[in-house]
Amino acid sequence: MRHAPKSIAAVAVRNNETRIQELALPEISADDGLLRVEMVGMCGTDVGNYNHITRPTILGHHVVGHVEKIGEHASQWWGVKEGDRVAMEEYLPCGTCEHCREGLFRSCKSTDSRRGGMRYGNTSIDIKPGLWGGFSQYMYLHPNAVVHKMPPHVPAAEAVFTLPLANGFEWMCLEARVGIGKTVVVLGPGQQGMACVLAAKAAGAQVIVVGRQSSVHRLALCKQLGADDIVNTTIEDPIERITQITGGKMADVVVDVTSGGRSSSRSRSRW
């Protein structure tokens, strides 16, 4: 008797506990596909989710891989074929709501996992076919998945930074519209903060990164990536230091990419 092919996956079964399991690979229709995972990155969201597991879940949503199987309609819709290399977004938008029609699919309610929506890396294996995360040999390509064709020459270790890098450029260049002569303060020197540094510097802005002593090595890396100044809040007052750096003009844009979440402000009232 022939056994159905399976994927080995690291399944978070409860808080801070992972088990290696085998999940059956799904049959692929004309509208969906199957991704062979090449590499997956670690996001702060993965860490947070790992501490709050309510149902068994395959984590990981910074994913790059190769299209293993794909249906005819999905191939036309995504513009990819079997063997193509792609980078994934975690979102599974409905495609028909007001936000989706305006191109703002990240605001689609169908992607809000806190309200019953689905995202890669945050959907239970109880929902068939279960392969909803990157910590697996294979990942299911839902008909509403958002994929981006990835050139083969980009090293995998760099390709998995597609999402955080894209976030940095979206937040800095599209939302905050930073540019030459602007001063940007980045709160938090993690991967999202570093992406903001790269984007803001590419746009011609002055960049100040704020972090703690526990992130001193990351602060140093931000400096290597182009940050003009770094502020260590463990040993110096950030308001006083930024006042000194900017000559009292303070910041045009402040982006908060600490573990508390991402937000931005254009006010000079404090920073």
C-alpha cells in the first residue's frame, strides 16, 4: 500500500514546547500550490507567539522557497511556475473587501488572527491542510497567498530578510515620506529597526537609533549600516542626547519598533 507523502514540521504544541511531527501533503487544485521551504527567518512575533500557544501551530512567516507544485489558475494569478523561487508574505487577504480593492490588503480583516483570521506562522495545524508555517519542509500555498518572485542569485540568508526590509522602506519612504534634510529617530535596534535605518539613509535622512545596553551590539551594527548617531538609554538620557545631536530641532519622524509594537509619529513635541 502506497503511503501519502508527508512533510516534517516543527510544531509548537504549547508554550515554549516544540515537537517534530509529520503532516500529509495536500492534493493541489487549480487554485493553490505547494512551497518547498528553502529558509525561514525568525521574527519577534514568532517569539511572542511561542509564549502564547493555544493550539498546535507551525511558526515562521519570513519564508523563502521554491514552488514545488502549483495549479494552472494559481500559476497565472501569481505569475510563477513550478521551480520558481519566491518570498512569502504572511497575509492571507480576502481579495474583495474595501481594503483589498484599494491595495491595502494588510488591513483586511481576514488577516487579523486575533479575530479569527488567518496568517502564515499563526494558524493552527487543526485547520487543514495544516502546513501554515515556515518551520516545515513544505508550506501550503493558499489561493489568497501573496508571493513575490525572488531572483536565484540572492543568498537564502539575505532573501529571508525580504519582509523586514520591505517594512522599513514602506514605513520610512511611503508612510513617513522621509527625505533629504529630515531627522529620523528609530526606537529599537532589532531587525525592523535596522531596516528602517537602511531605508531612511537611502532616502537621505539623518538617522538616530535609540536602544539599551542589552542591545549594544545591535546598536553598533546600526552604526555600521549607516546610522549617524546611537543613543544608549542605559547610560544617557535620550531626550537630552537627541536635543544635543539635533541642536534643539529634535526629530521630524519617530518610529517605535521596540517589542511593544510598531508606531510612528511626526511630532517634534518631545523627540
